[in-house]
Amino acid sequence: MEVDELYQDIILDHYKNPRHAAKISDSSAMIDEENPTCGDHIKLNARLEGGRIAGIEVDCTGCAICTASASIMSEMMMGKSAADAVAFGRRFTGFLRGEGAMSDEELGDLVALRGVSQYPLRVKCATMGWHALEAAIRKLS
Ligand code: ZN
């Protein structure tokens, strides 16, 4: 894969300095997801306050795409309502699978992952953090 096509600066920044990266301190809503085809492993916990995301912890050992997507996700979804976070995650994961359109403005740093949609085997890498967040929100709701 041509990393240049994937806005490597944004991806590498999030890969090297993943936001909200932590060992899971409270496993009450912990989700554990693995992607055996790539070797990615994400543990994620979220905390809601008044229906909004007040905390996200991501313990990810994975490839750059997996780590960067989960990092951008944690940064963008903090403070959002649980419903908005689930809706956005579904739109973004659908977008990577070729369903629907999203503007650069909506994508924010996720624009760096737009090219992943060309590589079906990597789509799972970029979506698993989002699936984990939705699953954690369901546990909490
Ligand atoms: Zn991966």
C-alpha cells in the first residue's frame, strides 16, 4: 500500500502518540476486539456522563491504521452524545466500505484514512476501534 496516499503525517502522528491511550482502569464496559488477519488487538473502555462520552480509554496493539483510527476516534468522539457517536461511527465505517459520502470537513483527521477504502483487507483495521466504541456504548446504555 502507498502510505503517501493515506496522508502519512496524520496517521504517523496518531500512531506514535495515540490519544487517550491507556491501560484499561475500569473494565465495566470493556470491549476486547481482535483482527486476526492483521494482528490488531484493541481493548476499549468508555464512560458516559449525562448521556455524553466523558471518558475513553484505548489499549491498542496494532498496525498504524488501526492505532491511528482509534486515536482519531477517541479525540473526535469525546464530549459527543452517545447517540451522535454511534451514528457518526456507522457513517464512517459505512463510508470506508463504499456506502455514502462524507465531506472533508466532516471527516476531520479521518480524511487521512479515506484511502483505506481501496484496500478491503485494511478496512477492518480502520473500523475496529469504532465498532468497539459502539459496543461499549451499548453496554453502558
Ligand atoms: Zn491492522
